Amino acid sequence: MSKLASLAKDTAIYGLSSIVGRFLNYMLVPLYTHTLSSCADYGIMNDLYAQVALLLVILTFGMETTFFRFANRDDEDPRRVFSTALTMVAGVAVAFLLLVLGGLPWVSDALGYGSHPEYIAVMSIIVAMDAVQAILFSHLRYQKKAIKFASLKMGFILLSCTLNLLAYALLPHWVEGWPITVGYAFVINLVCTSTIMVCLWKELRFVQPALVDRALGRRMLQYSWPLLILGVAGILNQVAGQLMLPRLLPQEEGRTALGIYGACLKVAMIMAMITQAFRYAYEPFVFGGVKDKNNPEMLARVMKYFLIFTLLAFLAVVAYMPVLQYLVGSEYREGLRIVPICMVAEILMGVYFNLSFWYKLTDRTIFGTWFSLAGCASLILTNWLLVPVMGYEACAWAGVVGYGVCTLLSYFVGQRYMPIPYPLVSMGVYVGITVLFFAVMSVVPLYISNIWLQMTLNTGVLLAFVAHVAYHDLRPILQSKKASRALKQSSTLSE
């Protein structure tokens, strides 16, 4: 019981810090979109951070998971594993940094930032430090230092928000002629990342050069390279559109389109923050029920309730879009039409996450690699074909295509190896109701201009969805529990 309590506590700490951190970081979107001089500036920010996300996966090359795997083996010395893992990642990060800084003019030109090589220099230093910190944070998790882990993560976000608020909102009012440039965001990130690196100096004391083991390193690399492929495919599913958009269109047009797309994508991510709490809560529960003979039925119920939860979140965002639109600057609002599409992609990603339990529970994780690669290829192909024609809207649809492919493959293959009785008819009814209610909410602004009246009507539609859930799904559960209690009381009295 103590282990379960510890697991629950750590899950709550990691989950809460992640959700709160994402929310605070999300609040920078209104700041940037209302203060930067153009959508193209925000496009530059999205482009470079998308590149950082991909580079971070490459520079860590699956070593975070590999560290946990080897450190928990009875025949391995955790100190030796940590020293070897960190040395390998740090070596790759330093080599990367030297290559970029040594060829900075060429690299900057190749990436389209020849006039701002300082952007590339700063971001390369950041990603190199992030790679090293990934292993250091993994070591904190291994030592079960959840409080320190969460505190450092939250400290980074709070410091970043404070400095961004100072640079983009306060100093322009306090200092006459204060220039507003996208470069501040990169410098602030460098300051915050460096601060966290200093705070992690105690973790570096656990590194002992004498314990670095080449033979162990080779075995760890053999384990990690499939994780690298899976990680690259996974991150490309998230950022491929942002990487391709400014390179499939003329540079300035592409950066402007990326700025609009990136801002509206953040609006869609409201749902991701809502559903993140659900995912943190049930993942340990699912793995805790592996030995339960009714586990497939439990997975089916979880899938249904997850879908209901995400569809409700989808309708909630659509219902209050008349107010949520003000989170982004007026120049970005033309792209809000992609928000529902991006949310559909997010729902499909969540469904795929649920479906993925079959290959995790049956130790057939290689299927996850193939599914992710297939989805990634579909997403990239869709972007390549449609971006020149449809612009940033193609990126939103590409996300639907990519995660849709992953979802279909995982479902049909999974039913062969681990049949799960998903209630497809009931789930389909909820999807149909959501489509109908979405259509109603989309028509309302055509006839009613007052946003408060729009949201009042939308709230009524939203409550109708909740009423359907309460009547058709919650009521039977409550009745079943009531009948079970009555039967138990009856048995007690008869005894």
C-alpha cells in the first residue's frame, strides 16, 4: 500500500507541475501575439523552437529511457549507468555545439537566418544544455526526488514568465524607445536554462569519470537506437508542419503563415492541458491492472470515457471561442478556423495513446515504432502536397491524417493480438452528437452578432451534451452501485 501511495503522490506532483507549467507558459502566447511587430516574428519563434524540439530528441537519442532501464537492473551499478549515460549525451551535445558555432555563418544561411546568426548561436547553446539536463532530471526521478524535480521545472517557467513580462510588457512602458524584438525571448530562455543548470550542480557530483564504461555504453546504445527512431517519428508528428511551412512557401510569407498557425495551435492546446490531467491519472491505473482478467473490458471503458471527456473539452473550447479569440492578437485571428481541426488531431492523438496500451501490455512495442513511422510519413506527405496550395490550414489537416493513420493501424492490428471490446456504436453516437452540436455552434454567429448571447446559446448546447452523458452513462453506473449496495445490505441482514 505504501508503494501505491508513493506512486500516487509522485504522479500528482509530476502531473500537477506539468499542467501548471504548461498553463503558465501558455499565457505567454497573448503577450507575444499582442506585442511583437508582426506575425512573421512569432513565426520565427515557432520555427526555431520546433527545430529545438527535434534536435533535443536527437541529442538525447533515447538515453533517458535507457538510463531507467539499465539503472534498475540488478546486475548493473546505477552510478556506473548514470556516469556512462551522462558522459555520452554530454559528449554528443558538446560536439554538436562546436560544429554549429564553428560553422555558424553557413548554418545560419542554410536555416534561413543569415541576417541573425545570433539566434542560431543562442538556440544551439540552449538545446545542448537541455540535452544534458534531460539526463540530470532523469536522475532526479530515479532518486524519487519529485519535489526537487517539480520545483526546478516550475522555477524555470516562473522565471521565464517574469522576464518575458518585463521585456515585452513593462519595459516598453517604462523606457521610452525600448525596442521590441523576438530575440529577447531567446536570450531569456538562455538565462533560464543556465539558471537551472546551476541549480543542478549537485547532480553533477554523482558523475564519476572512473565509472564510465565503454562496454556498458555499447550495450546501452544497442537498446536506445530504436527509441531514437520512435522519438524522432513522434516529435515529427508534432512539429513537422511548423518545420515545413516556412520552407514550402516564400520565406516572409511562410514565416507569417507559421506565426498565425503557431498562435492558433496554442489556442487548440487548451484541450491538451485539460486532457493531460486525465492521462496522468489513468496511466498508472491501467498498468496496475495488468493481471486483472477483465483488463480488456476495463481498457474499453477507459477509452469510451476518455473520448467523452475529450469531446466535451472540444465543445467547450468551440462554445467559448468568442472570448478565447482575444488570447491572440487581431492579426492572428483569421487562422482561428483551424482550431477545431487541430483539436480533432489532438483527440486522435489521445485515442491512439489509449490504443497503444495493447502493445505495451503484450511487450510488442516494436509495433509502436512502425505505427509512428507510418503516421509521420503520412503527415509529411500531406504537408508537402497541400501546404503550397492551402497554406497553414494544410498543417492542421496533416495532423488529422497522421494521427488518424496511427489510430487505425493500432486498432486493427491490436484487435488481432489483444482483442478489446470497444463500444464502437456508443462511441460513434457521441461523435455524431458532437458533430451536430459543433454545426449548431458554427451557425449561431451567422445570425447573432452579440458574443454574450452567442456564448449563452452555446452553453445551452454544451449542457445538452452533459445531460446526455449523465442520462445514458452516469445514471446506469449510479443505479448499478445502488443495486449492489442494496444486495450487500440484504445479504448482511439475512445472515
